[in-house]
Amino acid sequence: MDTHKEIWVDVLTEEEAWLLFRKKARSVVNMSTTAPLAHEVVKECASLLLAIIVVVSAMRGKDNVLVWRNALRALREVTMEINGMEAQVFRPLWYNYEQLEDESIKQCFSYCSLYPEDWQIEKNELVDYWISEGLLGRVDSLDGFRNKGHALIEKLIDSCMIEKVPGDDDTVKLHDVIRDIATWICSSRECGRFIVAAGLGLKEARRVEQWKDAQRIIIDDE
């Protein structure tokens, strides 16, 4: 996805980054087998606050050294990139996305990019949209669909892919950088059902051969 928007993220010192990661990951990073790998994982996050928060959400409570080795390998081997986004920002966020448990929750996350930047998303509305788009698979009843939808929202919150809105239990939102990831996923993956072109100042359609297969096209000159 082409973009000209500058992306700002908070940067910590190396010590602050490690202390935050250790606090969030809990005692598992104090084990002799996982501690060295945890330090390397933190280095791959380049002391970026957002990267540390999302990666630690995927690693919290994991005490299997093989899982830590796999995480470190995955972080180092990501080769995809988004124009305008530093690799140190993209890699850990992409890794966290890949840890989502199945395609259903991945598609539900990607759908959130259809909302404007900084939008407070009504949970009930979001679940109803997921249902209407057929993103929740097969469930026996409407109540079952809604229960599953709200359960997926909680999983996305726990994985730090979407955020709670302080003081409002009925809405959620996407961090700007994570929305950029979701937008890129929608617009770039072969299985993408949605195209989001935001902040590009478009005067004509780009990549028409890709756009013709999309079910939703959102053009937002933000």
C-alpha cells in the first residue's frame, strides 16, 4: 500500500523496554531457558512501545523454549513491508497478527480498517456487520453469532490488536499504526475482500485489476 503519512511511535530506552516486557510477560521471562530469548525478542522490537505491547501479548505465559525460539525466528524472517512504515514497526505487529488463532478472527480484525482513523467503533454494530458479511462462520442462532462476535472482540483486545475506549465499555478503536496494518492486509493480500485507500489523494483508481474483485472499496482522503 502506498502512503505518504508519517508514522510516529513512542520509543523507550533499552532498559525501559526490557522492564516493561518483563512486567507484562510475568515470571516466564525469568526462567533460565527463556530469559536469553526474551532479551533477543525485545531487541527485535527496537524499543518501540507499541511493538513491545503487542508482542508480549502473544508471548505472555509461554514457558516452552521452542515457542520462544519460533517467535524470535518469525520476527527476524518477516520480509514484507509497507511503504512509509519502518521495518522495526511492521515486523512485530505482523507477527502478532499471524498469531491470531484462525482466519475468522483475522478477517474480523481486517474488517475494522473500514472504519475511519480514530473512530470509536460500537461493539454491537461491529458484530452485526461481521454477521452480515459472513465472517463468523456457522452458528446455530442469532444470539450465538452475537456471543461469538463479542468473544472475538475480547480476544482482539487481549492480543492488543484493538483497544478499549477509556470510560466507554460499548466501543473499541484501532491504534493508528495497527489500522495501517489492517488496511494493508485488506488491500494487499490475495484473499482480501476489501480495499481501503486512505490519505492517498486519489484522482483515479489504481490497480484496477485488483479492485474489480473487491466486495468493498473505501476511499478516504484523510
